Amino acid sequence: MDRLTRRGLLTAAAVAGILPPSGATASTAFAQVIPGRHLVFPRDHGAHPDFRTEWWYVTGWLEGPTGPLGFQITFFRTRTGLGETNPSRFAPRQVLFAHAALSDPRIGKLLHGQRIARQGFGLAEASERDMDVVLDDWRLVRGRSGAMRARAGGEGFDLDLVLTPTQPILLQGEQGFSRKGPKPEQASWYYTLPHLEVSGRLARDGRWAPVRGRAWLDREWSSTLLDPSAVGWDWTGINLDDGGALTAFSVRDARGRAVWTGGSLRTADGRLWTAPNGAVAFEPGRTWRSPRTGAVYPVAPTVRLKTVRGERRWTLKPLFDDQELDSRPSGGPVYWEGAVRVPGGSGYLELTGYAEPLRL
């Protein structure tokens, strides 16, 4: 079976398996995020299939022959609640899907690729022992040295990158327990690896060229992430040039008010400040309207942090405005996911729930 045929069968099987027959219900007891647990590595780099959803999320900047580029590689795992007692290997108990995107200011829009498949058969797998996620010929795997190899691609591009940690794991929230809403169960396990050194190669229309850069890994897993009043969130992860790392997020309701906020600031000397609810704000700034969906995104917000040492501000500037990603063909939402700069740093901005309310 050739790769394209196999990929088509994987996608068709996944979509068919995700959609239950009319009237079907799922009564699955998903694992809950409960504070007090200590994350253990390398096991927690791997999958957590008892939870409803999780993701391995890599974003970064590359320098290549044509100048600066942004990239995103994200793998998701979802426990569907279907076929839990079905012994068949085809039962759609777990589904994997993935996105890859390249932000090139010369083109002015995202180049994008996506995959989806039910887990199994060696073609769609997520190890529980360590970071090793595979979806056909896309993969994110952590080697013995701690460096990660990422392979993915999309329309007219392919990425083959090595991501080498230069800093310790950053546990978000309370030792990895990250609140996302007013109820304690509205939380995730969340850790970050900022300042990843990137090396490898990028293919454009089949022609490979070396690239180098800097990236960021976010890992989260949860079963009850958002409050019912929430429609989406704003999130940013910024590698500061002095070696610091900024994380900030704001979960929003339909009126744009913050349901819950959080984040962290690790300084160049390694000190970590964790933002309590209410200490982070996203001031919208300049907006951009998508010509495809009509969604209006605040693509140049100012992130404001109220720290114990006073207020700090960072105004984000996108690499270019049209970094909207439509992941509906693989079961995801429409959202804005883009490379941004700040004075003294660079990273990524994610804006969800602007095209339509986000439901996880």
C-alpha cells in the first residue's frame, strides 16, 4: 500500500469512527486533574490515555536562506468515550490528529497541513513511556540525550527538525497543576520547555535547505478544561532574548471578559514567578479581519502582568497579519496561530474562539 493510499484510509477510518451512530451515547469516566500529584519524567512526556485530551505543541522561529519564518507542529490525542468495551482493534477509543504550519511573510498567509487517525496499527500511536507520537510519516520523539526530533509538513513544505533543550522544565501553575476556570476541576497538567535550540532542514517544494532557530514546547492534558461560559482564550509563549521566558493566557467569555487568567515569568537567572488569577491581562490593540471567515482577531495585543515587583508590559507584533489556521477538516477549530515579536524577544500568539465559540 503506498503512503497516499494508506493516509486516505487512515483519515476515512478515523472520521467514520469518531462519529457515533445516531442516538449513541458515551458514559465514560475520564481521569480528572487533581492537585498534589508530582509530575515524573520521562513518563509524563508520554501520553495519558485515561484523560480526555492532551497535546504536544511546538512553536518557533527559523532562520533560513530567505529570512525569518515561523513554524508550528502540534500533535493531539483525544479519548472519544466510544468503543470502550469493544475488543476490536478498529474501535475508535483514541484518536490522534496533528497540525503543521509555516509562517512565511513573503507569502503572506499560512502554509498548512493536517492529519487525523484512530490510534493503532503502528500508524497512529502515542507512547505512554516517553515522548513518542507518530501519525503516518509525521513524528515527535524524544531521544536518550533529551533532544526531540520533529517531522511534519504541509502544502509545499516539509520540516525535519532537532529540538534541543537548553533550560530545565518549567512547571506551570502549582507544580504543573494549572487552573483554567473558577472551579478546581477546570484545570490541566501543564509544563513548558522554552528556549529549545533548533537545527535541521526545511523543504520548500521538495528542495531542502538547512535552518536554525529557537522554539518552545507546551505539554498539557486534561478532561475538564473550560468553564461553560468560556468561548476561547488568548495565549502567548515568548522566548526573551536575555534567557527569560514569558507565558500568559486569558480564558474569555462571549463578551470578551476574562473568565480566568494565568501564566508565568521565568527570569534569566532562573527565578520563577507564577501569575495568580487576575494578574494577567490582554489589551486588544490593533485587529485584523479574516477575508475567509470574517473573524476579527486582536493580532497585536499588549500583555500586562501585575507582579510583586510592579507591572510589566509587552506589546506583541505579528510577523504578518494573516496567520489564521482552519483545522476543521481534521476535527479542530478555526483560530489564529502566529509568530510574533516583542521588544527583546520572540514567540507565538494563539487566539481561539473568535471565529466561533471553542468547545473542547
